[in-house]
Amino acid sequence: MVQFVHPSIEDITLTGVLSALADPMRLRIVVSMTEKNDCMSCSEAAPCSSMAKSTLSHHFRILREAGIIRTVKVGVENRNVLRSEDINNRFPGLLNEILKYAN
Amino acid sequence: MVQFVHPSIEDITLTGVLSALADPMRLRIVVSMTEKNDCMSCSEAAPCSSMAKSTLSHHFRILREAGIIRTVKVGVENRNVLRSEDINNRFPGLLNEILKYAN
DNA sequence: TCAATAGTTCAATTATATTGAACTATTGAA
DNA sequence: TTCAATAGTTCAATATAATTGAACTATTGA
């Protein structure tokens, strides 16, 4: 049984968030999640079909451990949501400012 | 004679800026440059004295190639300035938003 | 029961970061 | 003019992180 580790709000760091968003693929994942504004499976939010699923899994882990997404396994798939509220509490305005220029 | 390469404004990328600022040491360099609000030599802006100068040189190169600082060699030292105006033209508000939460 | 689905984990390879050592260029003093 | 000191760069070696294929786990639905 896979259990995911998520940082609490106070453990979200600036450089952690920046590192996570400093990758074009992860930025695209986050952008597609803001557009959907709902849970997305990993494959649904995949930035491109050519990426190996182990790489995709790695990127989701980075986003998760930076505190940017929350992942829950439901049935056979993972349901990922943006932790917009948490990030906005921790760093008000930051995420929107970055996403303003993403894509 | 060392000649430094700087990207033009339109070649500054979001992920480039985020990658450059996603490192705690580079973030401290940038913060100390905003506090000084003037040219700083590499060693003057060094985030800690224990860092090898080759590592420091590497960090300044990353910042330079991301378009965050401009470097000119004057005499024996490098004079580094933040390209605040350029970054603000390219991504209005982004740099201030990030620096708001730095350190 | 068993194949399909959705993802994780592992091990190997590739790429990036860190550092000491050797180098370059400039200055200032003897 | 020589030469040591200063301020950095570059190089080669090592250490750390990213990418991927292959094997694995867990869940569902036929």
C-alpha cells in the first residue's frame, strides 16, 4: 500500500517551491492542474506522452514533496490536487505570480 | 581577457530565472545585492566564507546566464549588478514577489 | 482467477554541482 | 621593471540529482 508524504504548511520552503517549479515539465503539470481546477491523475496531467512513466512519477514526487500538490490513491489511480490555499497561506501571491508567466 | 555573456531581455526565461533563484546560496547573493543596491564584487556578495571560490564563480555564472545579474570586469575584480529593470520588463513583479519571501 | 490499468521502485546511465589545483589578468609596491 | 598579492576563471575529478527500462504492487472489472 503506497502512502504519500506531504509537508505541512510551515515546512514548505521558498527554494523548495522554486526548485519544483523551475522545471518546464513540472510547470506544465501545474498549469494543466490550474486549468482543470480539480483532481487529476498523473497520466491525465502528463506534460507529454513521450515521457517515461517512471520520470512522470518522479516529477509528481518532487511536486508533492515541495508541498505543491497533494496526492491520494483512489482505486487504481492517483488523484492529485494543487495545494493552492496552503501555498497562498505560506507565500501569499507567489504561486499566482509565477503561473502568470508560465506557458 | 574574460568576456561575459549575458542574455538579452527576450532570451530571459521563466524556468531559467526560477532555476537560478531556486538555490539558497544564489538567493542569498541576490538578496545581498538588493540590499546594497550597487555594484558588488563576487567575494563581497559571497553568501558564506567557507564556499570554494570556484563554486562561487559557478553560482555567479548561473545568475549571469539566467539574466539576473550583469557582470563587468573592472581592474582586478568583477562588478556585478542586478538586472532588476530587465527582469521587471520581462516578468513584471516576479522578482519582487520572490525576494519578498527570501530569507 | 486473471488480464488490464496506473502507478512505484530499483538499478543503470546520464547530467549537473562542488571542490582543489592550476591558470590568467590586473594592480601596487620595491 | 619585476614580482608578489588580489580576484577571479577554467579544468579535472568526484559527488549528487535526473532520466529511463524493467520488474514490481495494488486495484478493478470481466
